[in-house]
Amino acid sequence: MSYKLFTFYLVYVLAVETGFHVLRNMYVNNIFLAHYYFIGQAVLLNLFYFRLLESGRLKRMQLITTAVLSMAVIVNIAIRKHNNETFDLLEVVLCNTSVVVCMLLYLYDRIDKQKIYYLSTASLLAYTIASTIIFVSANLIISLRSPAYTRYIWTLNIILFVLLQLVILYDAVKSTRKPIPWVTK
């Protein structure tokens, strides 16, 4: 089931990223898709890492953290009127904090166990932190009205995203490939 969840997460991110690029190429404001991206990512990765956690104590910690942060996101959405011209910084931080906590709990849970999804999780953790910084600074960059700054910051995010996908691909190939008998001896 965890493979299916992770695959669904990757397909979901691909669909939203495609939407971002299609709308951008049509010169249509695509910031509204960020709400779907962050909330969907938080939901899917929280489910994924919850299924992977083995420790009951860590699962309870994740449930509590996810519940508190999800309620904060819901209250934020209910109270604030979303503006499709800017990113909702609180939403970005809350959703990504939820994902970061899940990944840290998973990495901690796997310290002395088989390292399934370990490289992918570490890479996803690094990307999530970097993209959080990028998205939190995005409103400032947009307000500067400088196409050069905007292009550089989004290009950096795309490069980080492509590197993340390459690491996930490497980790998937490495973990599913059968060992060569004469090499493992």
C-alpha cells in the first residue's frame, strides 16, 4: 500500500506542476494551484509516512501533530480570504511543517532498521525545507516586480525539484533491483 500512496503522491505532484507550467505559458495566474499543491502534498505524505511508521508512540505523535496543524490550516482558510495574487504564507508553513515532522519521525523510526525510502525521505526533507523558504519569500519577490528575480527563484525551485525526482528514481531502482549473486558474496 505504501508504494501505491507514494506513486499517487508523485502523480499528483506531476499533475499540479504540469498545471503550473501550462497556465504560466498561457500567461494565466497560477498561484491558486499552490493551495492544492501544499494541502494535497501534506495529506498524501502524512498518510504515506503514517503507514511506514512502526512505533506506536511515534504514530501517536504524528497523529497529534497532523491534527493540530490541519486544524490550524482549516482555521486559517476559514478566517482569511485567500488572495490568488499572493501565496498564503501561513498555509505554506503549516502544511510543510506537518510534512517535515512526519519525515523526521520516519527517519528517527528507521535509525536501527532496514532503510526503506530512507534516501528518498532525506532528499524530500531537504527539498521541502528549501521550497518552503522559496515559497515564503515568493510574495516579496513577486512584489519587487522584477522578472529576472522571479525567473531565477523559480528556476532554482525547478532544479531542486528535478534533483529530488532523480534521487527518488535512483532510490526506487536501487531498492527494486535484484542483487547479482556473484557480486554480493
